[in-house]
Amino acid sequence: MSFNRSEGFFIVFTLGDEKEDWFNAGHFLENIWLAAQSYGLNCAPFASLIQIPEFRNRLQKLLHSTHFPQIVLRIGYPKKEYLSD
């Protein structure tokens, strides 16, 4: 299997914005993170984009979404100099 070495940004959305939705988003995020790790990918969450209401609202509008963004995640291969032998 061949992979592109560029990073990507992922956003987990939910239909609602209640505690159950947050829990489900966290469970989904965990699955994404574990799958990424199994392919040697690193993940970096961008919590401030969601925790600051102005950023969250702007992100939602920018993406023309009626759903609620719960987490923004950068996924990519680590640079070789950061890998341990």
C-alpha cells in the first residue's frame, strides 16, 4: 500500500451539542487516533479552535455547517528526526 506523506486536518462534527454528543465525539476521536497510530501517523489536536466560542462559530460558518464542530485534529507522518530508533 502506498501513502502520500502530506498531513491533513480532520474535524469531528456532531448533530447536537449536549454531553452525549461530546462523549460520542470523544469515542470517535479515540478510534481515529488509534487507527492513525496503527499506520505510523501522529495526531495533534487543536482544542482552542473549539474551546473559544468565537473560533468555533467562525469555523462552523466557514464550513457552511449546521452541525457542531467538536475537535480539529491534524494527522500526518512525523519527520524522521523525531522518530526514535
